[in-house]
Amino acid sequence: MYDVIIIGGGVAAFTAGIFTSRRGLKTLIIGKDIAGQANYTDAIENYPGLQEVGGFELVSSIRQQAENFGAEFLIAEVSKVKAVADEFIVTAFDKQYKAQSLILAYGKTPKDLGVPGEAELKGKGVTYCATCDGPLFKNKVVAVAGIGDIAAEAGLICAPFAKQVFILSKTDRLICHPALNKALFRKKNVKLLPFVQIQQLIGEGKLEKMQILDLKSGHQMELDVDGLLVELGYVVDSNFLQNIVKLDEQEQIIVNADQATSYSGIFACGDAINSSYKQAVISAGNAATAALACYDWLMRRQGGIGLTSDWNQIKRLK
Ligand SMILES: Cc1cc2nc3c(=O)[nH]c(=O)nc-3n(C[C@H](O)[C@H](O)[C@H](O)COP(=O)(O)OP(=O)(O)OC[C@H]3O[C@@H](n4cnc5c(N)ncnc54)[C@H](O)[C@@H]3O)c2cc1C
């Protein structure tokens, strides 16, 4: 029986693992892969204390830190979570693991474009996070695939840095907020390529060009680009939770300020929760909160006093 099972293999899961195992909790982390979305980027430039770090490198180092404090890590996909009396039963690859508490850190996955060349060029010019990677395209030619608000925002993020931003649409417009649309096409270096469909991504070791189909004429053409931002939204598979915790309409886990979910003993953190902003440092921060709140919950359940907080003794200076 574990004190806590953490579900996920990204920044949030391993950060939570550092804090639970350092508090002496018997911790099992179960992740489908190592690093999650951080695998999509070779250069994280905004993680405090590190000038530039590869996503996998960052998460591997956080994992090492968690394991140094005693956390166990299992690469497996969780297919079921069940609450039975005072414990949780987690099924992964047909084996069952028991714990007194859970921390959910299963993140989210950007939707793929689904064209040849995409898999090979992910993180090599093909990216899925404008906030994260937009500034990497300074003085470069970038294309945006997507027509919604997030695509318009991606164009706006890139425009101040990029030499040229192409917005590719299968129609002659974007379906986004009018204010975003206006702001986007006011930028001199942003151009809409209407009635086109991306067919293939081409490049040796990095994205160099895209084969696109002109939907009106039926002609194929090539567009030279340094970067492609795929802005089609994200997918989350939370079926394994079997509705045990409350989710919002975007399938994000609803948490309170202490990262507690609607089910007692289950905490959640990282990109899987209903937070407005999703970045590695934000995931790490709320994962630490989830882990400490989980520790506090376990201690109190066992009749202890929980975590003593020295900051609630703060008095105002007269
Ligand atoms: C292209 C790109 C570039 C980015 N660049 C930056 C950047 O420069 N700076 C920055 O701060 N942030 C960046 N981000 C965002 C950052 O990567 C995420 O905010 C962060 O990875 C979220 O961490 P997480 O652990 O919450 O979730 P994720 O990274 O999504 O990890 C979730 C983990 O859970 C696992 N999992 C899911 N379901 C199951 C299951 N059923 N069983 C077991 N395991 C499961 C997944 O395999 C994965 O390991 C970028 C994101 C992308 C996509």
C-alpha cells in the first residue's frame, strides 16, 4: 500500500513526487511516458534559474530528484481508478496498485495536424505552443495552422518577433473573436493564405517547407517556412477516472486553492487542472501545493496535526 500514487510523467508529476517523498510519504509515480509535453520542445527559455534547457532534460532532472528522495517510478498507462472504502485502487497494464491518496497530473496533449512529416519534425520547427515557442522564431518565416482564437493569438504572439507570419485557412477567414481578428491583420507582417490545406511537412532535421493544396484550383504548391505552429487545441483522455472527480466543460479537473478535487483524498495539478495559464513553472508550482496539501490531508486523517504553517502567525506591523 502506497501513501500516494501520482498519475503522470511530466513536470507536475515528478515535482509532486519530490515533495511527497521528501516528506517521507511512500510514493509511486505512474506515467505513460517521461516528460509529457516537454518532449515537444528542445528549448525552454523561461524556467526560472535555467537560461535554456531541453524539455526532456528538465523533466529527467526533476524525476531524478524525486527518485533521490525515494519516489518509485513506473512507466505504464493507468486505465482505471477506483475508490474502495478508505483506499484507491489504480489499474495500470492490468496490475493493481493501492494507495491512501492520489495526485492527478496527467496533463494534456496537443492535437496533431495528422499529415506526413509531422511526427519527424515535432520540436524541429513544428510546434504546438505559441506562448512557449513563438519568441524562438525571431526574424523567421512562420505559418500558423488553425482558425480559432488560439490560432489568432498564436499569430499575434509571433508577429513582433517573426519576419513573416502566414495564417493558413481552408476558407477565406478565421473563426475568432473580431477584436483578435482586427489586431492580427493590422500587423504588417501577417498574411492570410485562404483556401489552402497543408498536405505534407518537409525538411531534413528541421522544417524547411510545406506542401499545400490550393483548394480552389486543385494545384499543389510549396511554401518555404522555418516554423509551423499547430494551433488546433488539445486532447485529454480522462475516461480512466470514471467520473470520480468533477471536471469542467473542457474536461479539466476542478480544484480549490489547495489543489484538492471534489473527491476527498484526491489532489490534482499541472496542465490537467482548470487553471488559466499552462506553463512548466506553473505546473511545478501547483504540483508542490498539491503534494503538501496531500501530506497535510494524510496526517490529519491519521489523527496528527497536519502541516504547521508559520505564515498564519503573521501580524500586521503597527
Ligand atoms: C510545443 C510545446 C512547447 C512548450 N514550451 C514551453 C516553454 O518553453 N516553457 C514552459 O514553461 N512551458 C512550455 N510548454 C508547456 C509545458 O510543457 C506544460 O505546461 C507542462 O509540460 C505541463 O506539465 P504536466 O506535467 O502538467 O503535463 P504534461 O506535460 O502534459 O504531462 C502529462 C503526463 O501524464 C501522462 N499521462 C497522461 N495520461 C496518463 C495515464 N492514463 N496514465 C499514466 N500517465 C498518463 C503523460 O504521458 C505525461 O507524461 C510547452 C508545451 C508544448 C506543447
